Amino acid sequence: MLPLQVIDSFLLNYEIGQVLLLVFVLGTLGLFPLGSKKLIGLHFAGFGLLFLLTPQAINSKIYLFVGLALLVIGPMLFTISEE
């Protein structure tokens, strides 16, 4: 387990949108071996909602558009999955 000071010193160098994007990419890479399109669709939609709900005062506007795109792509992936 990492001490909170290490995590805090890492997060001070980045915006919240950049950290969320890193967690999104790592989570997506972690879901690929499972092979479930439904889980990836839920992951996309969940992070899309998270990007939209992040206050824009501490985040740049580009992450709002990333959230909108993920909210459109996520349910589409969920509905076209065959599992």
C-alpha cells in the first residue's frame, strides 16, 4: 500500500481529467483479456458519466467532450454485444 503523501505528490502535478483518463485507459486494458463487450460498454458509459460530472472549474473543457463521446459509445457497445 502506498502512503497518501506519495499519491498526493503525484496528483499535484496533473489535472483531474488527466488522472481520470489514465485510470480509464488502464481499466480498459485490464478488461480486454476478459473478452466481454458488455463490461467494456459499461466501463465506457461509467467513465463518460464520470467525465461529465467532474466540475469544469477544475477540469478543462476537452474532457467534457470525451465524456459525451464515451456516453454515446458505451451503450452502443453494450447493445451490440452478443454475450
